[in-house]
Amino acid sequence: MLDLKKEIAKMLANAIEYEEKELEEYIEIPKDTKMGDYAFPCFRLAKELKKSPIMIANDIKEKIKVDENIIEKIEVVNGYLNIYVNKETLVKEVLKQTYEQKEKYGSSEEGKGKNVIVEYSSPNIAKPFHIGHLRSTVIGNALYHLYQFLGYNVVGINHLGDWGTQFGKMIEGYKRWGKEYTIDENPIDELTKIYVRINNLCKEDETVLEECRLNFKKLEDGDPYCREVWQKFRDLSLKEFQRIYDMLGVKFDSMNGEAFYSDKMPEIIDILDNKGKTQRSQGAKIIDLEDKGMPPLILEKSNESTTYATRDLAAILYRSRTYDFDKCLYIVAYEQNLHFKQVFEVAKMLGIDEKYTKGLIHVPFGMIRSKNGKMSTREGTIIKLEEILLEAIERAKQIIEEKNPELEEKEEVAKKVGIGAVIFNDLYNNRIKDEIFDWDTMLNFQGETGPYLQYIYVRTNSILEKINYKPEIENIDINQLTNENSIGILKLVYTFHDIIKQAVQKNEPSILSRYLIELAQKYSSFYNDNKILIEEEKVQNARLYLTYIVGQTLKTGAGLLGIEMPNKM
């Protein structure tokens, strides 16, 4: 594909003898199209060239050898070079690439040979899959697809919370009262009741808490009874979780949770012991990180049971050996910032290749809040994710009943709309911001929402289905697509690959979400101003192909976010 940004950088580099790659990074896309298709700010060069940005911009304009097939004109405005690309070249390029690549348009092989691990979702077994797990699950799923789309070899890992002291408590509760609960019929709710009950008893009786700690030590040491009960909790939990993953369309390549590393932790402790990095503090084995401005990392508690930091370190060592990763992303809430800083710092002490420690990336995200405050009902109440998803489907179904009661496959469409609305709401704003959960906004077919995106896609689909459209580019008159409305859409379609790259570079799915809304809005304006199915064949052919590529881009982009598009609504 003709890379206009790269071509412009090449021309600039020839004019001022700078590194082409560096100049390419400086090139911007102005928000106001009147300021050009691309803009080159000269402010960064001012210090080095010892000239004002305006003088630099004028000098470049004088020296640059313009390829008229690529650039239509260049204007100097306040230290910027505003660059206008050749419209015909742009139209031809978009038509050619979208036609040849179809649903692969926007993808590339730039990640070929590079391995990326995405660790996401990671709920605790024997506990409800609650709304707090939504963000990690959908952000991680989107990043998994985005990296794959750019040719990376991606491994999705669900690092289950299936180890730790809480299982000592669960085992103790099950030993005492297991027969009182219908665990096989309703596992998560019943196990939660046991956990709450044993937790309360631990607060009242210190000897019970000691029994629980001893249970976890036995579990770590391979005690048959403790292992059997733990395995039962794990199997029942995974069956429940899978139902929610199926609803969200989320899959994993590995379900190796914390327990998988139980036999791999002694090596971590041995390495750190042998390197003289460990010390004792109040009976616990720690790594002192005071010189890094952080509290100590606890490797072993005073009773010699391990911590989840130890398990994270064992996971890093195992993954470096198994996956030879270039990046290992941890999609975990920002409350865990300190934990990952500590773990990543100690990982440098393990003696593994610097490539791996440099590739460790915590991808934090904000909380979920309702429009009235924090997302919870009353103290101690958990909002289950499955209930939220089922309610979203039900609300979508009610809206469809009102708007289009004759629609076929209402159940299936309601599922795509309801779940799509929940996912898009999560991925629309910058991930570090708290997500606002508001049913009225989320399911609005007119706002910047998932249902709006699906509605515009359905509109494109409906037009094309009316005439059983088959995309062709041989008969398209380029001149019919160089008007302001059409070119605005084509410019956006052209930048699709660049948007995917930005989303991957910043691990930020909202870059793609916002782009898709902008494309949908632009097409909506175009549709309102221009009739598509008309008698004038030249105009109709051009507008139909434009409609086709908008629909294709919306569907591909939504799919990367984990959202399915209905064909009708």
C-alpha cells in the first residue's frame, strides 16, 4: 500500500537532510481538514537549526521537490507545513487496496516473527465472576485481536486466581459444612456462602485462621485431600466462567493460573537466595527495594507459604523460556501499579535476558462507576457480570420490539446489540479513565455507542442487499469520489491501518473505537445528503462502493474490539 506519510517524510528528508523515520514521527493529521491532510510542525527543529519555525517552514517549502502525483499543494501557516495530498491518487489507492484485501484491509505482517503475551480476565476461582472483571476481559480481548491483525504471534493467557491463602479457608469451610450446600448445582453462589461463613469464623477465632493457613501449606505440599477439594472448586468454577466467556465471544490459548506455578516457585527463591537478594524480616523472606523507592516484595510469608508476587515471578521466568516473548502485557487495574513495579524490578534480578524484562508491560485501567457513583449496590453485594449481560440483552430486545417488532431472529440480534453495547461502552473512553455505566447512554441508537455503530453498519448492509451488490472497481469514475463528502470518508478509510498501529503502540483500544464512531458519523452525513440508489449509473457505482467499504471497515473494526455486527436491526 502507498504510505503517504512515509512518502511525505522522504520528500522532507531530501529537503533538510534529516532522518526520514524521525520526520515521519513528527507528521500529524490535522483535526480541521482545511489545515491540510497532513501537517508538519517545524517547532521541534527550531533549536537544532537555530531558526524560527516559520523560517524553517518557508525554507522547506522552497527546497522540497514535490511529487505532484502525491502532493497537490503545500502551505505555510504559523510554523506548520500544511500538506494537501493528490485526491485522485488517494481515491485510486483506497479503491485498489480495499478491493484487493477485502476484510483483511488494514492488516499487515509487521509483527511477523514477534511473540506477544496478553494476560487478561484472570478471575478468582470459587468466587463470582463480577462486573469488576469486565474491563480486563474486554480490553485484553481487543488487544489480543489488534496485535494479531498486525501479524504478531499472540498468546492469550487467563492467569486464574486459583492459588493462595483463601483456598486454605475454602478447604476448611468445605470440611466443616460442605454437605449443607448444593455445590454441584449452583457452585459459585454456594462456595461464596461457605467463604463468607468461614471468613467470619476466622475473625472470631484465631485458631480457625491458623487451621486455614495450615490447609494452604498442605495444599502447596501436595496433600491428597486438599488437592482433591481444590480441583473440584477449580473445575466447577471454570464451567461457570466458560458460559460468560461464550456470551462475550472471548477465548484463551492458556488457562494456566497461579497454581500452575506452584512447583516452579522454589527455583525463583533459589535464584534470588544465591544472588544474595533475599533477607528475613519478621520471619518472612523479602526483597528489599528501598533503593528503588518501593516497599519490600514478600517472597515467602513467615509460615513459608508463597505470595502471588512469587507466582508472578515464576510466570515471567516460565514465559521467557516457553514463549520467547517480545512483549508480555498485564491487563490489570491501576490499583496494582505498585505490585507490578515491584515484580518487574525483582524480575531484573533473575538473570534472564534483558529483552524479556524490557518487554514486561502493565496495561492499567480505571474503575467501573455508575452515573451515581461507584458501581455497587450496598456493602457486601457483588454485581455479577452474567446478570449485567443478560439485562443488556433484555433491554436491547425491548428496544427492538418497539422499533422493529417484525424483525426476524430478534433474540440473536438482541444478543449482539446488548453485549456489543456493554463492550463498546467499556472500550470507548481512554482505558485509564473510570468507565461510567449508564444504561440509557449505552443502549442509545443515536449517541456515540455500540448500537449506533451497528445501526450504521446495518444501513450500509441494507442498501447493498437491495440490489444484491457485488463490489467492482473497474467501472468506478474516480471523479465522482473527489467531492468534499466522499473524500472525507475515503481519507478516514485510508487511515484505518494507521489507527490500528496507534492502538497497538499505546495498548489503547479506544483509539479504534473513536475512529469507528467518526467514520460512522461521516457516512451518516453522506447518506443524508446523497441518495445512493439513483438512475445515473456512474454516480451510483461510486456511492455504492463507498458504502461497501464503509460497511466493511466498520465490521472489521468492531470485530477487532470483540463486537459482532447484526445484518438487520
